Amino acid sequence: MSYKVQTVKTLKTVKALRGQSLTIDLGKVFTGTLTSWMKKDLLGSEYVEFDIVDGRYLFLTKAKTADLFDTKNKVAGKWNFDVRHLPTGGTEDDEKTIFVGIVLFYNNVTS
């Protein structure tokens, strides 16, 4: 039995301001379907979903970077995210994580 180990690229830590829109460039256009979520707690069920623009950019609106209603999950601080890619015509089994990273949200410019 053989196993194929997939290498997942790690994006550098992204610093962002809470309450401001955020765009992350993946470096190239991907065909197929991209999905991406960020989570404060990797084992938790709460997440914020990125909008995917032009198959290349992860985008969060100002509303998505503002404080969440649940006081436990304020946007400020460290959030982990991943990017998943499903090739055109692929099945659920073909979906792969292609990037992982961290977004650090700060409350103001001087943080």
C-alpha cells in the first residue's frame, strides 16, 4: 500500500485591520472552484467565509471584518484559514487544500 503525501503551501501571516476590507492575492488564477474559510478556533464550528474574486483573490468585506455578534469571537486576533480547490469537472474526492495561512487582525494602525 502506498500513500501520496500532498504538500500544502503556507502563506505568510497576513496583518489586517479590524473593520476594514481585506484582499489576499493567491499569486495566480485557479480554474475550477475555490473555497476558503477562516476560523479562530480550529475545532470550533464558527467561521467567516472569504469571497473568491476572479479565481485568484480572497476577499473579506468591511462587514465581515467587523466584530461578530458573539462576544467570544471578536474579529481582533489570530484567525487560521485554508483555501480548497476543486478542479473543473472534479468530484468531492478531487478537492484539495492548496494553501493555509494566518490572518492577524489588529484594532488600529499602531498595534
